[in-house]
Amino acid sequence: MRSMWKGSVSFGLVSIPIQLYAATENKNVSLRQVHVADGGRIQYKRFCSIDGEEVPYSDIAKGYELPDGEMVVITDADLAELPLPTQRSIDVLEFVPLESIDPIRFDRTYYLEPQKNAVKPYVVLRDALQKASHVAIAKVAVRQRESLALLRVVDDVLVMTTMLWADEVRVPDFPFLHEDPPQVRPQEVTMAGSLIDSLSEPVFEPEKYSDSYREALEAMIEAKAGGGQTVGAPKQGEKAEVVDLMAALEASVSAAKKTRGPAKEKKKAAGDGTTAAKKPAARARRPKSA
């Protein structure tokens, strides 16, 4: 795994330097947009909607659109001036039971690895959390965004899960909640309970389940590739560019040899007229390389 962030876990007067790793990964099969006729990749250009000019990445900033359509432009320099005290620190605020947090608030999960000379305080915090049966609530900023987070222990490793802020969880307000509830017979509830009992297991075992769609898609790709159902347009394009470059280099070398020949003869005839011999050669090469 590759570390994506370095900082420290801070609680009270204790600071534990750590490295952050993504604890999950997306296993979706990545598909490109291509031209159905020849398999050529579809490319997009960044261009300004006002002047129509292509914009280099260095000239792209962030913007916030106001209700009237006006745009507030925000540069990286503007963002750098904003206070972000948790940019390199996971600041522990309090400890609470895990059961008191609804999973709807969970966002992304990361592994925390102690840096050198920080293993002992790391293990102390880990063991204390396990003994207390609590999780730590903290604040952290990853990639210029501050989030709430919780720290807990999984397989003897501290794990951080970022959480949504209180105002980021929507309140359900559906029409049926304001209507008179339908009449439900006790027998129906009992039958539903029997179904739950019949499908119940002591613990959740994620290994029992798999992504059947991804497996079928991978099998289809493998079958098409094995059966020769591929298009070589992208490779042909790359090869053509190399051939064009080689042709241009060969032409340049040939032109240089032709112009250097007369220049050497003039240099010999002129004796110490080196400067005069160089100038014609330089003028002769410019049109060829243009």
C-alpha cells in the first residue's frame, strides 16, 4: 500500500506521528469511451465557455456561482490563506460508544500506521480504545477538506473513518410519513419476523458474497481479447507519431549535412574567418527546421 498522507494523532498532550492509507479500494472495471467504428479513444479538451480558447491546467481555478449567475473566482492562493488547523493533525475531541453513531454518517475509511519511534504511544492508544469499548471522535483535514472522523481498532490497527457533518445528512420528508398509516395485521408482522429469523446468521461474513456483474464483465472482456475481438487503432496512432518523428529527424540530419558541407569549405578558404563561415550555415538551417 502507498501512504497518501502524513500527520499525527493528537489527544491531550499526546501526539502520535502516523501515515494514512486507504483501507478500501474500488474494484469496478474501468471502461473508456471510444469510437465504435475504430476503437479510437474519445478525448476532451478544457476550454473557456466565454472565449472558446483551450485553457492550460495552470490557468484553471475554482469558482462559486452565485444565484444571479455571477462567478466568484477562488485561486489556490486564496485557499492557502484559509485557517485549517487540522491539515496535518487528527485532533481527538471526545470518546463515545460506537453504537451511538448511525452508519449513515460514515464516509471513507483509512488505516493508520505509526511512523518510526511512535509505535509505543500508538499501541497505548490502540489498547486503551479496545479496553474502553469506545471510539474517538476527531477532526481531520484531508485534501483541503475538513471532516469529522472516528478512530477505532480493527485487526490490531487503528482505523479512521471520516464522517459527514450534521447538516450533510438529509432529513427524510416523504408524503407517506404525514398520512394515516395503513392497517397492518399482527399475522403479517409475525410472518415477516419468521422470514427474518429464517435468514438470520450469527455474524456477517462478507466473503460469502461477490460482485457477479464485475465477474461477468471481466469474463466477457477476457473472451473478446482471447478471440481476437480487439481494435488496434490507439496503437496504430502512437506508431504513426513515432514514424513521423523519425522522418522529421532524418530530414533534419540530411539538411544539416548539406549545409555543413559548403560551410566547411568556406571555413578552410577563409582561414581565420570562422564567424563568416558560421553565419550562412545558421541561416540555411532555419528554414529546414521551421
